[in-house]
Amino acid sequence: MILCFLSLPFFSFLGIFSSYYRKLAKEAFKCALGKPIDKRCEVAFSKKIKSKVVAKISKLSPKLSKVIERYLDMLD
């Protein structure tokens, strides 16, 4: 849940410059507003963001990606 709230301002700012991030900002907005109202995220936005973050980091360091994946699971 907290990942939706953290990603909303980040992707909103990046959405000013790129249409790809506008789509992610819209999904983050739906997720951030839907969670407190007890609605489920339509696209499992937090899982999608977690997988992208871990995939990028695993290219650099597999050990670090395992640690980050563990901590991202705690946030949700």
C-alpha cells in the first residue's frame, strides 16, 4: 500500500516529461485512491513496480536484489 503512495508523486513528476510515466502515474493514482476505499488495484500495480525494480537491480547485483525484494515485500 505504501508503495502506491510513494510512487504517485514520483511518476507524476516524471509524467510531465514522458507519456510512459503518465500511464504509470494514472495507475498509481488509481491504486492510491482505491486502497483506502477497500478496492483492489486493477492491475496489481505494486507487484508490477516491485518486479521492475528488482529486475533492474538484479542486473547489477543479485545479492542486493534479494535484499531489496525482501524489504519491498515488507512494505506491502
